[in-house]
Amino acid sequence: MKPDPKNVQSLFIARYRHKFRVVLLFRIDDPATAQGFLQRWAANVNGGLSPAGSYAADVEAQLDPVCHFAFNWPGISLLLKERAATAQGLDPDEVGTNLEQFFTEEDHAPNSNSVVASLDMKGMNAPENWWTAGADQSAFHIAMLCYFADAAQKFQGLGKIRADAEASGLEEWQFPDFDDKALSGEVPAGGILHFGFRDGISKVDIDWEETGTPGKSDFRELLLGYPSSDYRISPVDPGPWNDFVRDGTYLNLAWLYQDVAAFNRFLRDHRNVTAPLSGQADPEEWLAAKMMGRWRDGSALALHPERMPEPWDPSNNFGYRSDPEGERTPLHSHIRVCNPRDQGLTHVNDRRFPKGPPRLIRRGFSYGPPLEGTEDDGKDRGLVGLFACARINEQFYSVVRWIQKTDFSDHFDTIRRGRKRQDMMFGFRGKRQAEATTYIPAGSAGAAPLELPLKDFIRYKGIAVFFAPSVKSLKYLSGS
Amino acid sequence: MTHPLTLTLKIKQDPETLAALNDLKENFAEHIQPKIEEALRKSKLVHFARVVVIGDNEYIQVITEYDGDHFEYTEFFRDALTPIFAKIFSLADGVPDVDNPAEFFEFSKNANVRTLGLSTDGATDMHGNQAGWLFSAYNHAEVRDILGALQRDAAE
Ligand code: HEM
């Protein structure tokens, strides 16, 4: 059985041209009226690879707003009960181990003690500091992801949605510090994020036809409902739960604060020690690139180790096999930790991921005003990351753990305290026993690697796990 | 960080199960032990491991000291040792389907007995609470640290 892309919500398999993005979080009070709302807004959700408004469709066409939907487990439970889905074998109270516990069980929710310990969400990253201070963490059921072409369309669109939501008894969890009172932001000009890096280059190229072509990813990285011996995705057995989740995906939301001033200060403060190693490149640009694995313009270090090419190179066609020590792309650079590509993993991880390292389909947006320079202005800014995958613990949480502790590959044993280090961009530096310094080989200069004390440049302000059902199951949940 | 695993299962007392237990005991050295040993050696995560039957064939325990996160490697052990776990678990009630990751995860979490006392190295249990006590003569160094040190020592 192979998936039909038309049954997959397009958000995960196409890219929209819309600049303005908003995540509305709603709490269901009355499932019946909530279903009315869903019927009006979710009935025409886009499925497929080239929906209107995407780069794969007519790029000259007018951009109408689009929205997509995902639900947390309490939300799905309420809607299934309203559908009397028990008769179809979908009793949420009896879901048992049909779905991953990291989705269904409060004991393994993102803010639970067990997951917080596993992901090392400590210090400022701890759930006490997530969301809006004091907010009840179970205050929402529905994530409605809205895409708008411009500010006027957003203003109008949000007004309409909110009026209908209110009339449908949906309570919105608002974020008073955002102008839109919701997690919202935009695709920045040229795709340049806070910290100055271009995003949106690497893509997960899904192998819809199971050709096994190198460079393509198995659709099971994204989609539930097709368990295989290489992908033991819950539910593993055929049955109503399997049918219900098929062509759906988990949507992991991470709200991340970026301390731009601290990052810029770090680059500036180490300008002098970096200068002898950076060759023809500007020392600060060189250090930033080594930490990310890409130059700020997006060109990969693996392909352009010396300097930013002119013009920039969007190629994503590279690996790390020929660079086992990280001379070009340091082992602890962000993109090498989050996607080690062809770098060998430890035996346990090879066995866990027989088809290659876990993949995440990344969506999301920047929020907050840009900041230049090294003085903080006290304003909130960062990234709302949306990471889609078929297994929460094996994929999303594994990568989050790898960011915090780089022990997933034997290569780390070749450098001092290599397995105790962290993603150089990211990670809670106060983690017990963490080696919170950079490790940047000095290359042909023959000098010692650059080991500079890292700071907390990024911190978590919230993590939530949703399930984005297929187009078909979304209709079912809506009561259609 | 090293964690203790004390998987403890109450053995069913029907004649069939007791016969299977007997079979397990008899075959352990020749057929089971080498398979566990191979998987654990390759994992570079487990310090020590043993399987014991206690009481009058009342309980079977799988006891190990292992490194790393509780949730990171469950799938590896399930996958690498599926037939062994199937054999051991079949001696108890409420057996999970070891081919099913979620069932295996739930079962192994619940069958682990907490050690007395409190961890001194910040270790947490599978529920995220402070773990029970586990003494470590080498300050909770990981298997890979120890293997690396031994290798360096041998090379000198
Ligand atoms: C504020 C926080 C973050 C920033 C600024 C950031 C920035 C970036 C940038 C600039 C890239 C390279 C662009 C590209 O390859 O298209 C990238 C790639 C990536 N990031 Fe992040 N990221 C952040 C958080 C995260 C988190 C939390 C995760 C996962 C849990 C993650 C996973 C990835 C992955 C999987 C890639 C693709 C790597 C590849 O395919 O080579 N990122 N990130």
C-alpha cells in the first residue's frame, strides 16, 4: 500500500508562498459546535503536492488564505467521542498502545517530568517558563495554522476566523505579547532568520513510489499508517486506528527564543582568536558558518569550505562521509547534528534507523523585530518551529536529545569529550556534565581546535505535540 | 549517566509455563546467553547484565546497568533482542507483543522495580522523578568512556 499525496495535508508536502503565518490555538468547550466550526474551515483543507498558493502551483496566481489543522490528544478524544467513533473501533479511552504514548499519555506529554528529564529542559528552558507565565498547559486542543498573503488579508482573515470560533464556543488561547495575539510571524525577506542565516534550503524529498532512490526519504518518515519492518510506527497492527491515522503526521511545535545580541556578541568577542583561522573569510562570518554548517547566505560549508561563493549556492547535494573529523563541516554544527546525512551513526542508531538518520519536515516562521548589534533591546524574538514526523520519540525527541548531547555517532569518540558536547548553535549549556565549548578543527594551519565557551543562544518557550490527520480523517473528525 | 534496570516478572505457575522456564534455564548458556551477549557488546551501552530466577521459580529478573536516556534506546533493545524478550515475557501474565514498540515500552516501564534510596548523580527514573540509588565506583563513567580508556591504556 502506498500513500496518495492528495490525502495528506499539503502543508507538509508543499511549500506555500504566503508570507504571513499564524498559529491559532483553540480549546473545545462543546465538541458539537466545534465540529460546526471545523466543517466550515477544515472541509476544504488542501491536500496534495501542488495546492493553490504553493510554489508548485501557478506562482502568478492570486494568493488566497489557506489553513491547516492539527489536534492534541485531548482534542482528538473529544471529537472522536462526539462522533461516537467507538462503534468504529475508535474508543479514545481504549486507545491503549495503538498510538505512541508520547502523544496520548499525560505522563509523557512534552511538559511531563519524564519528557522534561529526557530532553533536559532545565533552567530557562523548563516548562515553568513556557507559554504565558501561569497558563494552564492543557489550555488548547486545536492548532489552526493560517497562511496569509499580506497584512490586510491577515487582519481580515483572523477577524473572520475568530468571530466564527467564538460563536462556535471555541476558546482561543491568546498570546498578549504578540501583535496578533497569537503565535505569529512571517517568512523573513530572503528567508533570512534572526542570527542572519538563510533558511528553507534543505528539503526532505519524499519517495512516494518506494523507488529507494538515494537522496529520497521513505514516506514513513512523515506518514503514519504504513508500518514496516524498518519503520515500526504505531499502530503496528492493521485495524481502525491504523486506518484513522493513515496519511496523517505528528506536528511538533517548538516555540524558540533567540538571543540575537548574545549570538552577535559571541561572534564579535572571538573575532581576534578566530581571525588566524578564517583565511579569506571575515572571522565573524567564518565562526557563524562553522556553528551552523552553512554560510549565512545558505551555501553549505561541505561544498564551500573556504568562503561564501559568489553568487550563493543553494545546493543541498552533499554529505559528510569524506569529512569524518569535521574539518569542513564541524561535527557539532547545527545542520550536521540535526541531519547527519551519510555520517556513520553508532551501532545502536544504525539499527534504530536502518534507512538513515531520522528526518523532520520543517515548517515554521520567525517572529519579533530584527535586531542588529550586540545590545539587547528586551524584545521577544525567535522562531516558531513546526517539525513533522511519524514518530515523536524516535524522530523529533531524538533530534532534540542529540542537540543537547552529541552521542549518536562514533565520530564523536575521535575528539576530546566529543560525546558530551552539544549543537554549537543550540543546547542548554548548564546541562550536567556538558562540554559547552565549540569544537572547530583548525584545518591545515596545524593549530589546536577552537574551543570557545558557548552561551545559551536559544531557549525553549514551549513545546506541544499535535497530530495532523489526513484530509479524510480531518473530515471525519469534523463530523462530515 | 548510568541507570539500573531491574525488570521483574512474576512467573505464571501453570505446568506449561514451568516447563518453558525449565527449557529457558537449560538452553540459556548455549543458545540465549550468546545472543544477549552479542547484542549488548555491540550496543556499548550496557555495563553488566544478568538474568536470575528467584524464590521457588516465582520471579524472573533481568538486571542491568545501562547508559543513556531511558527513552532513547528502548527501540534498539526491543529490536535487537525480540526473540529473547518474547521468551522471557511469555513466562509472565499480561505479555506484550514484543513486535509492538508501544506495548514493549509500556511493559518494560511498568515491570522495572525501583531501587531503594536516592540517586546522587542527578539521575531520574522513567517517570522523570529522582531515581533510586545506584552506586558507581567510577563516578558513573559511561561504557564508551571506560572502553576508550582501556583502549588507550592497552596502546601505551
Ligand atoms: C531558533 C532555533 C533554530 C534555528 C535558528 C535554526 C536554524 C536552522 C537553519 C538556518 C538551518 C539550515 C537551513 C536549511 O538547511 O534549509 C537549519 C536546518 C535544520 N534544522 Fe534548525 N534551527 C533551529 C531549531 C531547530 C530545532 C529545534 C530542530 C529540531 C528539533 C532543528 C532541526 C533542523 C533540521 C533537521 C535541519 C535540516 C538540516 C539538513 O537537512 O541538513 N532546528 N536550522
